[in-house]
Amino acid sequence: MRQAVEHTPTTIHTQKTDGAFLPVPSRSFVQTPEVQRTTARALAYMDAGYPVHFSGVAGTGKTSLAFHVAAQLDQPAVLLHGDDEFGRSDLVGGEVGYRKSKVVDNFIRSVLKTDEQVKRLWEDNRLATACRKGYTLIYDEFTRSRAEANNVLLSILEERILNLPSRAGEGTGYIRVHPNFRAIFTSNTEEYAGTHKSQNALLDRLITIQLEFQSRSAEVDIVQSRAGISETDAACIVDIVRTLREARLLKRGPSIRPAIALARIFADRTEAIDASNALFRAACVDVLRPSRRSLLTDPSADVASHIHDAVETVLRSAGR
């Protein structure tokens, strides 16, 4: 028996002048019972003051879930994407110039007094903004940033203080983190190219929720919702993807993304999704074949033949 699902938003963003946005739940996000349970756990952890870390392979819905959880908090959020080029200033801010003022006092004609001041101008970046104002931080793919840049998070998450040593001379070297500040992190597993190994000190401050691929019924609902096709067509496409996934032809996946892509391609076409549809069979190869042979478990494998076999098996089984 299929589990009932509730359809709620891709998150709609209302932009604010300080770079924050207001996440609002959207109808394109599919809430399965499993997603609801994970959301409830994440909210419980954040209510207790702990940041949440969604970890998993590509296509398990980490970023979508992070936005969905942020929307439940009913407060503005800021978004950061991990970047190998990030330094500390990219997270917290830095000096953007200076203001010079000069006062000339010539009240007594024979006496000329001048007072000149130079004030350095500072501009907060998104992390500092979230700490000051009590916003939600969504730090997507945080392991793509170097550990040296992310070190600034340690005192924020533990002591609830943002240290700004470059501003110490102006008496503003510390920001007390706002009580409403919340943090949600996402990351792919660390064997992915372009990521950095996370420092244990940071991971020790996060509560990690490991995400896996969802159940078949949930994937069918997601594909149907995102592409607007029939349930039976969505089920055939999902079964093809899951057959390839279970065959472990690829090191990772395929995920639900190619299933959604296939469904969208054929959502408005008149041809039926069946074994005689040459266009569908060719599209399955194009969409499901990895762009790099390094993603294959066996780089010498004939990928197209495996995909054709999966399509044939699933569609014949479905009477198509």
C-alpha cells in the first residue's frame, strides 16, 4: 500500500535589502512521511541550539530539505555556497573603503583650528549579517570551502561569538550571536572531487543527519509532481533508474535528477513511453549515461547496452 504524501513549495524567496530572503514553503516540494520525520528531527535539534548537517550523495535532496527546514523556522535566511576560493572575509565581511572628514574652525580670525578624522568603512558579509540579526544560515556544500575559511564558524557555534580581530581597534572586535541564529549545513560525501576534508572540531559541533535515496513510492511521487506526468509513466521511469542503481553500474546513483529530466522531456509529447518508442530509448541512454567514465564501477562496461536492457526489462514487465 502506498503511503500518503503531502505536497507543499520549491521555496519562494522574498529578497531583503541586506541580502537575506524569506523562505516560504512551496507546492513543488513533496513531503513523504520520511521527509516529515527528518524535518521534525532537524527542527528539534535546532530548537535546542544545535546546527544541523545534511550529508549524502548527490541527488538525495539535501539542499531541497535544507530550504524546506529553513522555511519552517519562519525567519529570514542567508545562503552561502561553499567555494574553494573562499577566505574569512568572504564569510564575515571586510573593509570596503574609508570616510575622511575635516572640520575647520576659524571662529577667531587670527586662529585657525582643523580637526581631521579618517574612519574605515566595514561591510558585513552574509555570515556576519546572520549572526547580528538572528537569521538562518544555509551553508550549501560547505566542504567545498577550505577549513581555514570555515574556522570562523567554531566560536560562532560553540561560544556564540563572532570574532573580528581586524575591528578590535574600533571597539567592535566581537559580535554576540543573536539568540535566533540557526545554521543548516549540507555536504556530499568526501570522496567527491572539489571537496575538502572537514575539520573534526567543526563536525563535532554539528548534528549530522545522513540522507539516503528515498523509497520507490516517494521517488514516483516526486517525479510525478515535478514533471506533471501520469503516475504510471512516472513509475516506469523511476523503475528504470532504480534498476540501474541496483545493478551498481555507476559508483553513485543514478539519482532522481535524471528521472525528473526524462519525465519532463516526455511530459508533453504524444508518443507513449513504451518499448517501441525509439526516441525514449535513445533519451534514456543520453540522460542516464554518465558524462565521465570515472563514475562507472567498470570503466570498460558497455553502458548503452546496460541501459537498453534496463529499459527493455522494465517496460516489458509493465506490459509496454
